[in-house]
Amino acid sequence: MPHALYDTIGKRYTSTRRADPRIAAAIVAAFGDAESVINVGAGAGAYEPVDRRLVAVEPSRHMIGQRSNTGSVVVQALAEALPFGAGTFDAALAVLTVHHWTDWRSGVDEMKRVARRVVIFTAEPRDAANFWLTDAYFPQIVELDRGRYPSTTELVHHIGDCRVERVPIPHDCVDGFLAAFWRRPEAYLDPAVRAGMSGFALLDQRVVDAGVARLEADLESGAWERRFGHIRSLDALDVCYRLVVSN
């Protein structure tokens, strides 16, 4: 169960996971004129707008306990069964959470039912293999994600009239999701950084240890720099993150 996973890995979630202002700006722009928002799979509350009426829905009690936005209404519930009437909200938001839902189609249907606009920040599993971390060191994460993440094509087909925006990740991204440290490879050696990434939490520890050891060796020998060092000159990189917005 997704909430059981985050009851385990989410205990210190806010130490590495917090809203990046540039990603937040893209999400806020996607809301348009929406005055009320439901944040589905809200976690600790990152990317929640502070200038609109907000209700957060989150199944994990540990994640709810880490919320800093104490002024918002929080409901412990599943995305697949939102306890609200049709059309209650102007917009429904889901940030890096759809892949954790037991039935993403039912969850998206619920978002469409309770809100007139759907905003989903997610990753494109077909592009994840292009990222050096998953390509060279942890291909097992790609295999996991292809089984967990719906593709943007699937999301578009299911939602209907919507658009897909590419979201380049800044080199100094402060939200520690899987590809946030694309220009800071040394960060992946830190267990505290990896602890906030569900992809690592779902791998066998022996697989994690082996991949980390290869990365550490390549950083020490200069092999990583020779192969991937050219990206250190970039300010932002399209690492497979997408914003899906219904029209």
C-alpha cells in the first residue's frame, strides 16, 4: 500500500523534500484562475498554493504529521476515493504521487469528478532511462518506474482535453526527488538524500549498495566526469519531468 510505504520512508521526508520555487511557479501558472484547490496525495504539503482555498488529501499519517501548512484542511483518505462531492473544487493537484496510487485511473477519475481542472506533476517513464543515474548505475529503478508510472500518453488519453509541458529541472533544485541532483552526483552517495526517494526505497539494499559503490568509484577515478561531466555547464536539464494540465 502506498501509505504504508510512506509511513516508513516518510518519517524524515521534509529534511530533503521541499518545494522548489521554479517548479512551484510552473504549477501555480497551471492553476489559472482557480480559487480552490484539492491537493491529492499531498504528502507534507510541498507546492500547495498559499493564496487560494486549499484542502489536502493524504493517506499516510506520518506525512500528515510533517505538514508545515497548519492552516489548511487535511483529510486522511485515498486518491481513489475522495470524500467530496462533484465539482467541489476549481482545480485538483497531484505532485509526484500518481505512481504510488493503487489504481491511478480511478484516482484521476476522482480528480476529474471533484474539480474542473486537473494538474499533475509527474515523470515520463519512457524518458527516465536517458538520465545518467538510472542509465549507468540504477537501471532497476527504470524497470520499477515503468511498472508504476503511467506514461504521459496514457494520462492524456485518460484525462481527455489537456496539454503536456516539459519541466526542466534547475541545477540547484531544492526538492530532493530522484533526478534533482543531476548536476551534483556526489549527493547520491548520501543515504539521507536517497532516503527521500521512493525508487531507492523499493530496491533491494544489495542492489543499492552495488550501484552506490560503482558511482563512488567512478567519481573518485574521474570516469563519471569523463562520461557525464559536460552537463556541469548546464543551468537546467530536461530529466523527464512533465506537467499535465487539463484545458
